Amino acid sequence: MKMFSTLAVALGTAASIVVATGAHAADLPVKAKAVEYVKVCSLYGAGFYYIPGTDTCIKIGGAIRLDVALNGGTYDTPFWQGGTGGNGVSTKNYYATRERVNMTTDTRTASEYGVVRTYANLQFDFSQDRESIGGGFVEVDFAFIQFAGFTFGKAVSQFDPQWALAKPTISSGFNAGSNNTTGIPQLAYTASFGGGVSATLSLENSSPYRNAGLYNTSTFIVGPGASSYTSSAYGSTSNTFLGNDQAGNHLPEIVGNVRLDQNWGTLHFGAAMHEVSAGYYGSNESTGHPDDAYGYALTAAVEFKDLPTGAGDSLKFDAAYGKGAAKYVFGGTTDTSGGGRYAKYSGNSLGFGYILDGVFATGGQVIQSSAWEVSAYYEHYWTPSWRTSVFGNYSHISYGDAGNALLMSAFSGGTTGGLGTNSSSAAATSAGTLAATGSFDLGLAQIGTKTSWTPVKNLTLSAEFIYSHLDQNLTGTYTGTASGLPKQTYTLKDQNAYNGALQILRSF
């Protein structure tokens, strides 16, 4: 009996152990899947990683940029547009500040058609006195897809050389040919022929970068001393300054280039066709309008890298010519205050002129402008962390005998003269009258220097100085009534401007 009792206890204990063991086994977690760590993608350079679960590589980057412009506008542009800056009055800002946050994404995926690439560059800007205290705005400077030789979206114009975004300057207000501060919407195809030779054909949306504007000389155009434009900011609308009589965009720009890319540098030739479409002679379509005209632009550029003067040193040259395509020559961000005009007062003297695709009179056709420029940049590394650049440009525009005759007649009409106030066309009145001889040829010479210090990787502090000379070709006087200036007579004379910039840039 005792034996059976002992056996029962043993069996009960074993059963308890089995039950307990089963309970613990049921509580054990299911074996977890292996963690899929982010892997480095070395196919496309530093900074790329595989997006988990895909064969697409991505690079996320950006920068924080802090700028102070001295005796210039937001983009370190000289005070060329009249108003408080160009008029030289004491109420102007002696400096301007801007803060920018830049974010970029770059993806690459290998395919049987080659690499599929997407790229986007977003910028968050705040400029003192332009935005409210907590305001600012967002820019989409670049957004494109590249596939099988095609580029779709907002990218650097195919008219510009490969190093367009690597000019050794701070100021985008420095005139240096085509305006490439941001991308231009395009559909482009690039063919590579080997040995670094390639060619590209592109259709590009010209507005607003490539539209310099047209002036109907029977109406008013913004006068030298007018304080503002009807456009609040360049890029928000297409050059809506007083007097611009340009019609809509009917055709895209047809742009092409041929490039040679080598270890020693690059060689670039570009060309573009630019449509010049004018508005009406009068207030509506029944008054008629000039025929569409077709301008063009040509450019040549070369870059030499790693010069005998030192590792990292570079030398760049470019030249451009435009017929009825002035913005391919007079680029930069001078037009952040509007379009069309250069004007600067100094004491009792004034220099002014206009950058237009052309002019026309009622019943006539568009007379296209002719413009050209040459630029050069040299950058030298004193040490890996210290470098200095020197750069210069000369840009010139003319309207020929017929264009000059129209402008002179328009601006010499007393109280009905074509130099107007800064109000809308419907309410515009004469801002002054011209009593002069000569021509409306206009030249702008600029020379500058920038020194940069990089104490740690991707942190750069820079200082820049630019001297500009406005070369106007009118002799005589202008009697102005512009707001903010004495109502007096000014001697027409060449003008000088000095401006600079300080910048801290942290990229990542």
C-alpha cells in the first residue's frame, strides 16, 4: 500500500513538471526575424545608403547658410535699381541679413537602361525686412528625374557649363552671364560619345529667367528714381515692371550644347533659340501687335582644374552673346527688385539704362537688342583650409540706331515723356524728362575677391568684396520728380558701386 502511495506521488510530481514545462514553453516568444540594418552603398560615392528592402541608394544632405550683405540687397546685389538704395538716400539699409536652410535628397537605382536618378533641393529662407519676424518662404530650386539619358524637371539649364553652380563667389548678384541660381524646367536628352564627349538637346521653360522684357515706346517705362516695381519679387511673376509689354510664352527655349569633360577640366559650347513675343500696340487685341521675333544666344566656357599653382586651384572663363535674348547675358539676381532697369544716383549725377530683349513703337516691329559678356574666375588654395578667389566680368547691351531713336524720342517728350512713376500703367505719370544726346548703350564692369576659411570639414566662413562700374553713354541731363529725391536736374554720368558680403556655411 505504501508502495502505491509513493508511486502516485511520483506520478503527480512528474505531471506537475510536465504542465509547468508546457506553460513556460507556451510563454516563449516566436523567433524574431533578423534585423535589416541600413547598408552603405558605395556605388555612387560617399554618403549613399540602401533604402531598407530595396536596391535604391539614397543620400540625404543639406546646409545652413547665414549671410550678411553690406551696402547691397538681399542677394548681395549692388544698389542699381533706384529706390532708397540706388537713389543714395539716407533711409536705405546699409546691410541686409538672410538665413537659409537647405535640404537635398538624391536617389540612384541601377537598371538595364542605366542609372535612374531623382534629385530635389528645397530651401527655407528668411530675409530681414522682407518677411515677418517668424515668416519666410520655401523654394524648390531643383527637382528632376534622370533616366536613359533623359532629364525631366527643374535642373541647371543646358546652356550653362557644368561648373555653373561652383563659381567661387558668394554673390549671385554678380553679373556673370546666364542666370543659373536655380534650375529651369526642361526636357533634355544627353548623348555620350565616349572619351568625355557628349551633346545635349533641351526644351526649356523660359519664364521668368530668360524674359528680359519688351518696351512699347508709346507707353511709360519705370523711371530712374522710382522706388519700386509692380512685381514684389523676381520669380513670383514674369518681370511685371512698369512698361514691360511682353506677351505670353508661346514656344519653349530650344537649347543645345556640346561638352568635353576630362581630368584637366571641361570645355563647353552652348546655344539657345529665344522667342520674343510682344503685347498689343494698345489696350486690347483689336489694336494689333508686332510679329513674333526670334532671338538667340551663344556661349563658350572652359575650366582648368588642379593648376600648377597648387592642388585644388582652378581657372574658369566664359563668354556669351545674345540677340534679342538679353537675360542669357545679364544674369544674376539683380532682378530681385524687378526687371529692366539699372539706375544709380550719386550727388547731382545719375547713370541709368535698360536691359530689354527689344523695343517697338505702335505700328512697328520689335527691334531686338544685342548683348555680350566675358567673365573669368581664378581660385587659389593657400592651404587646404584657406583659399582666395579673384573674379571679373564685363557685360554690354545696345539697341542700334533704330532702337536708340525710339528710346530717345520716348524719353524726351516733356510731361508726356516715357519715363514713368512706379505705379500701374493705367495711373502712370511722368517721373522726369531727358535732355541728352548719345546712345542707350550700357556697360557694366565688375571685379571682386572672396577669401574663405574652412577650420573644420564642411564649415566655411567667407568674406567678399565687389567693385562695379556702370558705363552709360548718354551726355546731358535728366530732370526728375521721383519720390525720395529732390526735384532737380541731374548730370548724366557713369556711376560706381561698392558692396560686400559675409557668410557662414555649414553643409552636411
